[in-house]
Amino acid sequence: LVEELENVAFFKIGLRLFLAGDLYGLVRRIQEHRRGGIFIDLKMAGDISNTIADFVDHAGELGIRFVTLAESRDDVFTRHSLAAGRKARGGNPFPQFLMVPLLSSLSPANFGRPEISAEDYIVERGGEMLAAGCDGLIVSGAAIGRCRGAFGPDVTLVSPGIRPKWSGADDHVRLTTPADAIRLGADYLVVGRPIRSATDPRAAAQRVIDEIDAELRTLDRREGI
């Protein structure tokens, strides 16, 4: 698929690919073919400092741009994870540490907070994660705009749950089109199934790219007014 997607230069490796084995080999092959960015989404637990440190060391050596660390309701646990990661990263800017305030297939009711909206919960929990030391958040839907407004331009926002209008919703509660995500302030979009499951993945990827480019041009024109 990487070879086929010659118009894509940033790839996410999740748990399914990780379990297939040879993570290092896969990263190297992607870099050889595309020389682009790699996002490892394993939501590493931070209960053991040495585990996080070793993972970050290897990620840095491989040139990984983003890694996800596990969310915990215990802020001590979250700070522990991030402190270990930052220490291992040293003065290097990468990998950046991303955390998920609320999975796009869940709602606050799943955490005993039915009285609060998903967006309010995400801003609240996201602020706690950033205060603990993470570099960015993985958010979708209207929460993108809320987080951009709350946390400013320097926080990296990655948006999953991206579904162009021509694709299905799957299991996500908060869906966002590529254009909407860009307009709301996302820095990076995660587009999986609409491309991977398409009859022509390259053409599907190009449709997403064209939609992003069109929205960026619109935003540029508005800023120029």
C-alpha cells in the first residue's frame, strides 16, 4: 500500500501492524519509499520508566515524528509517563508525545460524566494532559476548534475520525470531513479506512488531498481580505 500511495508522505503505524512484527523493518521500508513522517500509535503505558525511555530512544533513532502515550485518570501516572519520555528525548524535538482526551468512539458517559458535553470534556482533559507535559492532542469533530481556541497555535492537533462525504461512518461517534478538520484548526489528519478500503486507494487519497488543498486556499483568501 505504501508503494501504491505515491502521493502520501506521512503514515501511521497502529497496533494491528505492530502485532504483525518487525516494526523496525516496516519503518525502514516506509522511509525508503517515501522519506516522510511516521506516527506510531501504540498508546504506550508509562508505569515503568525504563520501558518508556527505551521506546522513546528507539523512536528517536528511527526518526519517528509522533508517538502516543496511554491516557490515565491518574494524573500522577500521566506525568510519570511524560517525564520519562521527555528525559529520554533530551533536547531533540521528536518524537512528539500525543495523548487522546476522549476516543472518538466513546462519550463522557462512558466515564461517568453524562452531564458534560464531549467537547467540554475534551478541553478539560486535554488541558490536564498538556499541563502534564504532552506536546499535542488527538481530537476530532467540533473539539478541534474548541481545543485550538483554548490552547492556541503552538499545540499540535491531530484529527482521527476523518471521513470524506463519500465514505461511511464506521464506528466513530464524532466524524469530520477533511475540509472541516482543516477549517477547525487541525494540523494533521488521520485517514485510514476511506483510503485503505477503497477500490483505488491512490485515487481516494488524492480526493482527500484535493479537498484539503481547496480548503487551505479558501482560508488563505479569507486571511488576505
